[in-house]
Amino acid sequence: MSFRWGIAGFGWVARDHMLPAIAAAGHELVGVADPSPAARIRAEQAGTPAWSGMHDLLQQRPDAIYIATPNHLHLPPVAEAAASGTAILCEKPIAATLDQAEALVSAARGITYGTAFDQRHHPAHRAIRKEVAAGTIGQVTAVRIAYACWVDPAWRPPGQVEASNWRADPQAAGGGAVIDLALHGLDLAEMLVGEPLDRLQITLQRRVHDYPVDDGGMLIGRFASGALLQSHVAYNCPEVLPRRRLEILGDRGMIVALDTMGQSAGGSAELICGRSGTGRSIPFDPGLSPFTAQALAFAAAVSGAAHDFCGERDLRLMRLFTAAHEEARGCL
């Protein structure tokens, strides 16, 4: 029997990434809830029933709801889905503010809940995690991330000329480039190292784009064991430049992944020996997108399989991030 999804918020990410992922996973989309008439038309053109609110969508009895509304609108559909007992996969960040995130995770207690940190499901990152856990690079000393793109004030989601750039709206998004991009890397780094961050500092940048949020930022942190984190995220990097790189450095070697961070399949991962300097490729499925892998993993979790979705873990990371982010905003 096919796993059945509903989608709340049929914007660019849901349409161009989650919708194909549901199909690739062999699952079924039973409908979409979105207050935007244009979004509902796009859903219906894709062959999916669409309604303005959650009530009608939940009447279809989906196995799970994927929440892809703007950040400040995550809580209402999550609360409604949770009240019906429906499993929830909610886009990151959990919410635009920590108060909203606390309320959201509280509302979702007792059901299967996951924050859509799709990067932890990319097959390259899963393969890298196995190498790190096996001790191939020895003791991890640092994780370094570059994750950047171009989002200017006039940016619109592909194919949605009528949509506003809510990612540059401080109330809707909760910030700019850093809250949008950095949490992916923080969650991924914790997964790869296998332990939580216990310190985090953020420096924000408003360098290129004329909008009221940051267009870049640098994060530095420390894991519980003393390993270090460095992450540069940005909305001010031209897309044609190399802009997605992940490094895990250990005392016996290093792993370098290129173009694995992001919403698409593929990229490359190489393990470099700390003695000889020679490298070897880390094999993974280059055709499996992180969104498809995430959909498969969440369906398995709902069906009772062991999993690593955890709302309380995600909320802990949101608390750490928010404290550093609020301090950084005061200096911007």
C-alpha cells in the first residue's frame, strides 16, 4: 500500500523538490492546502486536488503532512495536523522565532515529527558519516562548510512571478541568509560528528543587497568533544562560482565533499589519507536526491522503523542558534 502525503504550502520548494521526491519514492500525494489561488491552480495543473485550508486536506487522511509554508506560518498547520494525529515533516527552520518553535514542538509531541533537514539524508552525507564513525580519518578536529547562493531583493521563486521574496522579510523568515541556510549545516555537522554543538557564535553581514536582513554570515562553534565548526553562508555569492563545499578534518585524514549540499542529487566526496596525501572516492548513489531519501526515511519512520528524526534535538539546536543569532543581530 502506497504511503500517502499531503502538502501545506505549495510554493517553489514543495513544487519543484518535494513533489518530484514523493513520486520518485513511489508515494502518493493526496492533496495540497494553500490560501493562494495561484498556488492551488499550480497544484491542480500538476494533477493534485487543492484546498485553501487544512481541514479539507486532513479529510483525505494522509499518512503524513509536509509543511512548506513561510517560516512564520509553520505553527498553525502543524498544530492542526498534530491534533488529528497525522505525522508531520516540517521545513526548516522550525519557525521564525524560538517561541513559535517551542510551541510547535510541544504541539507535535506524541506523533511522529521531523524537521526537514534534508542534508542529513543526502546519500553522500550518509556515506561520509559511516567513514567518520568507522574512524577512517581518526579523531575529528574540525568541520568546515561553505554554503552560498544568490538571492537579491528582486528574487522570486522559479515560475512564481506573483510571489514576494518572503526570505528577505524579517518577520516572515526570522532573518536572512543565516537563518535560511546555516541551520542545514549545523544539523548536518552534528550528524556527521555524532555529537552536539555546545558553543556557537555568529557574525552577520549586510554587504551587497539592499534589504532589511543579513545577506551573509560566518558561524564558528565547538562540539562537546572540542572539535571545531566553521560555516560561511551567503545570499550574495554569484551562482556560477564554486559555492558548496564540506570538509571534515581529522588527525589521520580528511573528507572533502563538493556540491553535495543543496536540494539536488549528485556531487562528489573524497577521502584523503593524512599520511600519504592520496585520495579515494567515497561511493554513494548519485541519482538519489536528498528530498527523495528524506521522504523514504520519513515514511519508514511513520511505519515504525528506527529513525533519527527528533523534534527535541532540533529544538535544542534552535535554542543554541537563536541565542547566537539574536546577539549577532544586535551588532549588524
